[in-house]
Amino acid sequence: MDGMCDWISRETVFQDGFNSGKIAYEPCVTVAVNVLRGRNISVGTLHDFADIPDPKVKLRCIDASCRKSFETKVAANQRNPVWGEKFTFVFPPDVGDAKIDVGVFESDSWWFDPKLGAKNISLQSLEFDQAKNITIKLENGGEIDLKVLKQYKTSPDYRLSLGLSVEEREFRVKRKPKTMEAIRKFLDQSKCPNNLEETPTIALAISGGGYRAVANSCGVIEALTETGLFDSLMYISGLSGSSWYISSVYLHKALVDQDSILKHHDWLRERMKTSLTNYLFDISFYKRYREYRNFKIMNHQGSTFVDLYGLCLGETYLGEDHTNATLSSLREYVDTADVPYPIISCAHVHDYLPMSQYWDEVEMTPHEVSIPGYAINVESDRFNSRWGRGVLQQELPTPTLPFAMGASGSAFAILWAKLTDMNEVPDALQAYIERSHAKDKERGENEYLLVESDDSDDELLQSNTTSTSTRRGKVKNFADTEDKWIDQIEADSSEGTVATIGRSFILERTAKALNVARHCRLLPKYTFDGEQVEAKQRTATRFKRHVSSKNKNILLCDSAIGCNLPTVHLMRPQRTVDVLIVMDCSNYLEEDRLSVELFATVQNQIHDHGIKFPKISIEKILLDPFRELYLFEDPDDPECPVVLWFTLANTKFRQLDNFPEKESYAESLGDKFNDFSIFPESSDFGTLRLSLTERNFDRLRELAKFNVLSYVDLIKKKIGQKVQYLKDLKRNPK
């Protein structure tokens, strides 16, 4: 393909640049003990006659610097057990003659465990990088086989890098030609990309919003598929409700074509009309949950209310037969590169600190779970395993997809002190938003901003005005270089007060995952532009605190509590997004009045990370009527991504006459199908609603679809402009 080798070469050099910087890691010595099998295990003749042995193996080393003891599973009723369990001890580089105690025991539920045999393994008896087979002779006959390996580690068992995973990089190479062909189909021939270097990277970010976000995600995907835009996407990212949608359609491989998408969306509609609260009265569900909870506890993994919640979500959106599915089970579907790369967003938080004071972004993909602020990237299969100093000490069962859905959607983890405003944004930012609203009210209800455009056919950039409107001047796309609101927030920022009632009050309302950073003493923190936090002159409060290296678990919750859009993940420089399509399904307080909190928090979060993004003027947005789409771009910097921000404004859709409605419920209801109010929260479409009627599902679905279809020409126009910029850049490189 023309130019493919050139693009791949440049892509390789570009991505390798993020891996070139050596990230500090403290070397260590490890000893891996693989408990293989046992033969002819006996507790004694009389005991064996009455009860077949239930052997297990315990390992302990008091000189280990991380976890000091491990234990195999009980091999119930086994004289010749096969364990195949591996445990790793970690030591400082100057470790002396430490000894690992290995004991074989008979498991006894009623009394102490009788010891059947024991052996000490001296570290000095082991050679580096040479596996040694060891057999333990038991007192009553029988043997246990072990394999032991001592190593000197200079790098961790997870990927310590600011760059993308090998799998995601390979995906980009396979997906890019397909997005180029898709763009060629909907752009005029003269505006089409001629090669991969002229093909922009396009991404879709969908906000949270519970069931409302799922229904709207259906409408957005249907609109993008119908117009050919879906095939041009490189990435799709979601959190909370939109992450449930992504998990469902990817697990069921429903994005094959328009027919399969519609079929799956109808299946979701059927599933969502039954309330989640029904699970509370289903005895069989509690049995399934108990089995899941006991399995996690048996495998040393924490279980909280989020696991119950996640299982409810899994059975609803995945189906009862798929609740054991994992993130890695999506790899086969994703690796074909026939669909965009999925990213699920959640947040690592502290129990007693609001997210304005501590919050690490976490992204989950089919290949890795990453905490990019620390350059930590763990294979998705190993995320909830036991770690120490970056060493995989014990591999535990893979987190399920329902666990990820629950962690991403656990908005009830908000601090009790924040229940009134349902967010944990910085006080200075909240104060700015309130000042902006106050100024807006002083201007009067009929004073709107007139935004001019060079394209008279562009309805988006021409606000409705009244006879009393006043001219505010020529301002494009709400991007104003003179607007200093972020600087004002930084100047006003303070740490504020620490909440005294944590997220685990009454119920443990965050998901627990074993701490991948445990015992890591050298752990620098980075912003997404690749700079160390300590090197930044001005750093947001939440960046100044680090993940604990002592805690057994880290706490995960819905990142919507801090910012209800996963924009920052897509805007990481490594992903080179040129055009970002946003679907904002957030809840607003009034039907005809736009709330600006999300605009402000997105801008603030991205600014904190030093990422290039068109500047958003909050005061000018407040002057404009609540509408379906806002366009943000920087006319002075064509390298800056273009952002097309869709909302759930029901203005044009409501005005349609004779909108076709399904016959199944059209005759029984007298109100007009497209004449409905989404907001406020108390409406039938509120975020806290745990079910949607078929009719309300279709209303949201059709509204989102209509809003996107109304601006398809503008989306294509902006993609075409990015193609032209990349063509110009190729001819005249910087």
C-alpha cells in the first residue's frame, strides 16, 4: 500500500520514543518455588483407613522483604495430588544465607493441621538462573516434588513504560489502513487521504450516565455505523454506563454489521426493562453471588459490595452464561482490528480523600490494565494477583468482566460529605463554575452569544438569537486565548479539608484489587505528557500524593465522580488522536439550561496532564443556548485536536412531526414519542434509574441517533480538514 512502510516506520520511531527513557526500578533477588506434585501421601495407616489425606504445602521465609508466607490449595482426598502452584519470594540484592521453610500438612477443619514433613531450602545452595529439583521425604512415606529457581531481577514482571503495549501498537498498524479506506468512502475524492500518513486518528468518548448512557450509546453507534463513520474510528472509550455498553457489544461480537448491531441493541432493550433491584429478591442470584464471593476469598482477593453490583450488571448486559468472561476474552475480537480499540476508564482513590486531592487514572483494555501515572502496565490476566516490588509473587484468578464493569460504574463510592453535589472536583474549580453561573444570570435571559462562521451553511456555529440579542463579537468555537480561567483556578487552589467519613462507611463501596505497587519504594509519578510530577513548576493537588506502597489493596471506583468523560485516556500523546467525538450523556439540572461542570472538569484534567487540547471558554458557553453539538478547535494551531461535543439536548428532535413510533406501544400512549424531558434527575431518565421501559429506551436511542445524524456533514468536514492538514504537513514538514 502506498506510503504504508513510511507511516509504519514513523509510527515505530514515535512510539519507541516513549519507551526510551529508563524508569527507575530497584533490583532484587527472587526465589520462585514451584510446588509440583505429591506421591503416596499418608497421614498414618489408621487415619488413611478412615479418611483419605487432604494435603497442602506451606512456605515461609522470615528474611523475605515482601510477602513472607504462602500456602497451596488443599488437595482434598488426594494421595497423589498435583498442585502446579508457583510462589515467589523477594529479597534485597545483598541477601545473605536466608532459608525458606517448606512444610507439608494434613488439612484439618476442626483442629490444628498435623505436619507430615518439612525441609529448609538455603539460598546459598541455589545457583542463579539454574532451576533445581527438590524432593521432600515425608515422615509416613510419600514425597513432594518442588522446582526452585533463583534470579537477579533488574526489571519488574509488569511493563514499566510510558508507551503503549505491543498489542495496541500492532492493533494501530492493522487498523490504520481500514480507517483510511472508511474515510475514503465518505469524503470527496479530492479530499481523501492518499496514504496512511494523511489519515487522521479518530476516537469516540462516551460519558457515564447509568442506563441512560447505555441507551444513548446504542443510538450513537447506530448513527455512526449508518453513515460509515464507525469504521473510521481508531478508539472507543467509556466509563460507568458506557463501559457496560462497550463490554456487552464486544463480548457478544455484535459490531459486525448494522443488522447485528440492531439485533444486539434490541436484546439490550429487552434486558434493561427489568430493574436491577429484582436481583435483591432472587434467591438463586444470591447463591451465584455467594459462590463467586467465596471463590474470590479462597483466592485471597477482596470482595466488596461492588462485586455484587458488578455481578448484577454482568448478568444484565452480558447474560447469565457469560459472567465468567474476562477482559482478555475480548482479545480475539479486538485483534482482528475490524473494530475500534476499547478502553474502559476507572479511578484509583483513597478511602478518606476526595478526588480533588487524590485520584489516579486507571485504564482497562483487553491486553493490559494500566495506571499510566506511574508507568505501570499489567497484563489484564494478572491485574488482581499478588505483587511485591514489581515481582509477580503469586498468580491468582483473572478479574472478570463484571468486576471491571462494577469498578468502572461504582458512582455510589462518592464520599458522604459530597452527596449534595455528587462530585469531588477541586473547591476552586467549583467556585469558578458558581461564579460563572452568577455572572450569566446577571446578563439576563435574552442575551446570547453570536458565533460567526465562514460557512453560512454551518448551523452549528450560528446560535439562535432574539430581537433583544446583543452582538458579542467574532469568537470562533469558544476557543479564546485571552481566557485565563485555568490560571485563575490554579491561583485559587488549596488542599481544603479531608473528609472524615470514608468511602467504606456502612458498605465497602469501592472495588478492591491487590496492590500492584506494593513494596515499590522507587515509584516516580508522571503526567500524561511524559514529565515527572516533581519536575513541574505547578502541579495540581491530586498529583502530589502517590499510591501507597504498603496497603494490600488499591481502591477502584467510577471516575465519573471526578470527571464524567474518559477524554484524557484518548488524548494521551501516544494515541495521536486528531478528531475526538464526544457523547455527553451526563445529567443536567434543567431541561433547557446547560450545565458547564463537565466542560470545566475535562478541560482542567487535560490541562493538568499537559496535553494539547482546544481551550474552552466556560463563560461563553453559558451565553449560548443548550444545543446538540459544541465544536472546539484552535484555529491558530492546526495540530490541536478537533473536538465535536454532543449533548442530549432535545430541541430539534422534539420539533419533528409524525416521528415513526413502534406499533407495540404507539396506540396505548397519548403523548408524542419525541416530546419528552430528560432532565432533571427525578425524570424517567435519571442516572439513578435502574430500568428503562422499551419506549423510554427507544426515545433515548433515537434522540442520540438523530443528534449525531444532524451533524454528520460537519463531522466529515472536520475530518476532511484534518486530512488536508496532514497532507500539508507531509509536503512541508516542521
